[in-house]
Amino acid sequence: METLITLAAIALLIALGTRLIHRLNAQHDARIAAHHFGTPFPAIRRPPGHGHPTATEQAAHRRRTGTWP
């Protein structure tokens, strides 16, 4: 009899945990949907020549590290 009660309690806790996780995911999804992604400060501009570096510029500035031949 104790085994049956223990199994019922474990099943109830699993169901409650699953419900809690689903509610938290729904809340998080609603928060993401309400947020408008984009440029944080569109009025602020970078001066010429100070934009985001391209992939080739990033590769040129990387240093070689390690001892791999």
C-alpha cells in the first residue's frame, strides 16, 4: 500500500513540475514576443571607418596561439 501511495505522490510531483515548466516557458515566450529587437540607439552613428569589422578584417587581427604545427 505504501508503494502505491509513493508512486502516486511521485507521479503527482512530476505532473506539477511539468505544468510549472510549461507555464514558465509560456511566460518567457510572451516576454520575447513583446520585446522589439533592433538597433538600441538608432540616432547614434559611428564615425566613418569605425563600423563593424568584416570577417576578413577580424581574421587579419587574430593572433596565432598555441603550439600546433
